Amino acid sequence: MNKDEISAFLGAGTEYTGDLSFKGAVRIDGIFKGNILSEGALIAGKEALIQGEARVGELILAGMFEGVAHVAHRATIHKGGELKGTLYAGALVIEEGGRLNAEIHVPDGQPSPAE
């Protein structure tokens, strides 16, 4: 997923509680509490705080995620990004300076689908 193909954006200083489903990619730089469902990419910027459960195709994390993340393909934690909770991912990449405090499940074989 190309970061330039963002279909929705939740800016810094914005707070949202509820459920979110989308196609393509969504970037969150604010505070999101709830459930996220998509086969696309969830991009969490440096100012992001996401709390809840996400079932996505790809996770690109530069901010904070707390909860359960089911990532069908690849989860990437960039410098300054942090994931707390439980992570199910087809593949995991942690950049130097990224933090992971989670129970991790990376299956053998086929990645698990975003349900």
C-alpha cells in the first residue's frame, strides 16, 4: 500500500470513539478508541493514540497502539512507535527505536486474513 493513496485522515487534536471500516488506507494522527476493520493499510502517525482492536491488511505505526492488532500481511513499527497488547501478524518489522510490549503471534505459512 502506497502512503500517498490515503482515503481518509483523522488529524492531530481530533478524538473519535466508535467503529471504523474502510477501503484503501487511513491515516490517524489523533486519538481513536474502538474497532477498526479493513483489508487496507492503517497508518498511525507520531501523534496517534489508538486503543481497541484492529483487523487490517497492513499496520504502519509511528505512534501508540494499545489493544489487539490482527494484521494480515505486515506490521511495521517505526522509530518512536509503540505497540502494547497482542499482535497477530503475517510479518513483523521493527525499526530501531520502535517499541513492542506485546504477546506476538507470527504464523507459519499463509498470513491470517483480516476478518
